[in-house]
Amino acid sequence: MPADIAATTPATLAPKGDTDTDVVIIGAGPVGLYGVFQCGMLGMRVTVIDALSEIGGQCTALYPEKPIYDVAGFPDIAAASLIERLEKQAEPFNATYHLSQQVTGLEQLGDTDNTQWRITTSKGLSLTCRAIIIAAGAGAFGPNRPPMAGIENYEGTSVFYAVRRRDDFAGRRVVIAGGGDSAVDWALSLHEVAARITVVHRRDKFRAIPDSVNKMRRLAEDDSLDLVTPYQLHAVDGDGQHLNAVIVKDMEDNERSIPADVLLPFYGLSTDLGPLKAWEMDFERSQIKIDPTTCETTRPSLFAIGDVAHYPGKLKLIVNGFGEAATAAHQAYRYVFPGKTLHFEHSTTKGVPGAA
């Protein structure tokens, strides 16, 4: 993975026609990485900034082994493998990566015909660019913790909010709480290695992909896992570090103790776009409004792609983000090379730098 690269702070505005980089991409998740490739194919220099210590966004930080089924050309690919392939695809363009830091400031420089941006970060990085592509996903994120007394004492030993390696749960009694795709997908995956899987949800109806839910129900019918509904998490039982059981309650306050070595609460993420919310763009809740034909925000030369972007009918799929990355790169070209006509060519025609 790219390492954090130290930077110097420019003392003055870059001369007209010159900047530290052409495009800054905020976010090194899958959509941001594909943006590096698309910008590189158009001859634009790219700098990537991300708050995490590794590239890959949620795919790396939360579910590297989770299978993804809806990426074109890959019937089944693990999230970490997808990131590795995207990294290799972007490699010929020598993008600069500044990791473990958050964008904290934005300043517009120059006039309408010579717009430049100065970006500053939490580590003191300051650089100028011609266009910005925001691929921040859901923004800075952390888990939604269940309101259970003392649960923080078990985090990292018996309570986990993400699965990094499936084999870590081999032979263990695992309680999964939640009703979305993460809960159901990991129930299907971990039942193959765990001693026992129990899925706890406050309703009998799940919000996950119907086919996955049906597979999980068939496993329950075959006694290959346990479905405990309608119940909610109530308490943890253990020695203060290692679990013995998870206590759940139904709507009538009836308690049930489930033997457990591990608790995986999948209640989604609490997210925050941080300083981006002060950038004078239009928002729809926690998403940035864009023109879907250009991916441009309400501020010229500022683009948003992936989950952070909003327009009517938007689907939060990685494949949609890939298309938005291509659109944003082609639209950014006119700001990076003002007055220069872009003649579109397919990759099969122009090739990729360094490719055999």
C-alpha cells in the first residue's frame, strides 16, 4: 500500500498555469482509486488524500474479506482483492498519496478564468490544484455502538464491529446482531468456520438482499445456525474482557441468554463529512448534490462521486461510482487544461502508459 508522503508547504500561490497537482481526489476508497486511473488516462497529475492509514476505504477498514457480487466481470470478488486490482490499475499514473490526514481547509485562488484551489490538511499539508474530486464515501466513519453497559471493555477481544479475517472466528460461538446486508452476509460466511452462529434481530423481517436472507433461513431450518427474533441486545455477560454469553430481550422484556465467545453488532456506521460541510456546496442530508451529467457540485471545478454524491434516483453501488469517476475526470479536464479540446478515445485505442 502507498505510504504517507511528507509534503512541503508552498509559501506563495503557484504561478498562473502551474499548480502543485492538477486534481486532488479526497478519498482513497474504490471509487477514488478508479478516479486516479481515469484522471491519469487523460494526462492529469493526481494527489489523493484520505483520513485512513491505508487505501481502500471501508473495503479495507471494515470488510476486506467480504465478497462483492455486483462488480462487472467479477461474479465474486473479496473487497480487499478489488482494492488490490484498483491499486494496480492506477499504478502507471504515479499518483501521490497523503494518508492518515483529513482535509481541513479550502481556499479559492485566482479569477474565474484561472481558478485554483488551495487545500490544507490536519497534518499541515498545503497544496494547490485546478480541480477537486470528492470521493469521501460516507465521510469519516465509526460504528454505531449498541447501548449496553460495559461493552467497551470487551471491544477488541470479544466484541468487534467489523470482520478483518474470517479465520479469526474459527471454532468460536458467534452472535451477530443486525438485520442488514452485513449481518446476513457474515452469517452466511462465518457459519462455515464458526462453532455456532446466532443472528439476533429486533424483527423477523430483514433488510438484506432477499436471496441472501432466504439462504440464511434455510440454514436455520437445517439447524446450521440460530435465528433469534424478535429480540434486541440487552447485556453482555463475561469476565470484563472475554464473553461467556450475550443477554437479549424481546418486546415483552423476556430475557434469553445466548452462549457466546464473540459479539458482532452490525448496526451501521456513524458518519461525518467534517469540514467538507463548510465548503458552500448544496447538500441533501449528508450527501453532496451534484449534476448527474457532469458530477459537478454547485461550485465550479468541485466534483463529487460515489456514495457522497446525491442526485434523484441515485444508487449507492460501487459500479455507479466507477461511472461517476469517469464522468468527473472528463469534466475536470476542461479546468486543468482550459481551452484545450478533449478528443475522447477508448482505452483499447490509446492504451495505458507502461502497459505491455
